[in-house]
Amino acid sequence: NTTTLYVNTKKKPFADVRVRKALSMAIDRDQIVKVAMYNYTKPSDPTGLSDAHAKWLSPAAQAAGDWVKLDLAKANALLDEAGFKRGADGVRVGPDKQPLRYDINVVTGWSDWVRAVQIIATNLKEIGVDASLKTYDLSPYLERMQKGEYDITIGWTSEDPSPYYFYHDLMSTETLKPTGEVAARNWGRFANTEADALFKAFEATSDAAEQKKLADQMQMLFVQNAPIIPLFPGPSWGEYNTKRFTNFPSKENPYAKLTPNSSPENLFVLTEVKPNP
């Protein structure tokens, strides 16, 4: 999946695509990958898709997605264009006189994501957005994200076999829920009727070439609208000890994910590990 920054598109100013793209262009993903993730991953693709969907990637959409690259000058220009001016304290203020001051939610103890959010909060101050880290236990963190009761939160995306599911989760009117109602996947609460037409067409065909064409269009819509802010492909963590058992998943034999909390693959591991003689 892709680790992403969700901004609540049902709230001002995040309903403005210029603001979403500006926030993204302020983020130093290279620093996040190096400091928070110990170089286990890489900065996200502009399409938001992880390496699991490499064969689907659209070069045209990738080229159009300049907003996932660090560019403070462009970020500041977009916020200026959107009408957010810097106040005397350096924090931008909107036409409604409200300062751009927000918490970024993250789970307590998720140390890699906590470090990532610390970096993001520092980055956003460079463009006049006063962002602060806010930690929650997992249950209240998840509830706030699912119900849309947040401003900015770090999160994850679905793990599915094609881009259809990824984009349907994030841009479909079918997955959109009112604030306060639990959304299974559309945590940014963004929807696009043009995307709906692409999803219907994808559902109606089994032709691989036609599906690829539709997926290309989904990627371009994603790049144009920036419904979420992708950060990096989320690594799948795992650790094992061969003192008593062998034949765990490895680079040489990746028959399942190593992480013990990934169902049903954790069951595959139980059927494959062997006790030592």
C-alpha cells in the first residue's frame, strides 16, 4: 500500500486543490525516507500507486504529477493564488481570517510515522502553515480518520490487485460518506463523477488493453485532483528467529508476507515453517 497524508477535503481550505498540491510540494520526501524510514523505501510515485501496481503506471500521469516534488517556490505561489496571505507571525491567513493552523494525527508509538509527521510539520511551516504533531492511541486515531473528524492525518491505502480498487476507494461517490459516518476506505472524503464513469467502464470489461486505458485515465484524474498526498510506498515489516524454526518467508523465498498481522498470509507461514531437527 502507500503511506499517505490525508487532508479532509470536506473542510476549508483542503477542498481547494491548490492547497492540497501546495502542501504536497512543501514536503521533503527524500528526508522522510532517509530519516524516518531508514531508506527502506522511496518517495511516492505521483499516481499514488505502490510498486505492486508497477505494470499499470501511466508515463503521462507520472509526468503531470509535479506536485509530489519538493518545490517551496511553487507551493508558496499556489497559496498566494488561493488567497492565503502571511500574517505578522508568518502563518498564512485565509479570506475568512482563519489562520492555517492544524494538528497532524498519528498513532502513539508508531515511531517511523511519528518521525515522518515531525518532518512534515517542520516542512509545512516553511510555507506558512502552522502544523503540529498530535498523537492518539490506535482506536481513537482510527475513529477520527474513518469518521472524517480531523484536519490532517497520516494513514495508509488499500492493498488490492489493481488500480481500480485503489482509486475507487479514494475518488468514488459510492465510497463517500457524510462526516461523522464511518467510511471504510475513503478517508479523505473526496469524490469525482468523472472518475465514477471510469469505474463503471472498468467493471464492465475484461479486456486487458481496455482496462489499462481506463486505469491510465484514473491516474490522470488522480494527478489532476490530488485527493490525497502520497508520501512513500509502505514497507511490509517482519522479523523472525531461526533458533527453533526455519523456512520463514525471505527475499529468496517470498511465498508470503513476513508480517504476522497480514491475513491470510500469516496462515501460509504457519503451514510452511519447519521445526529444527
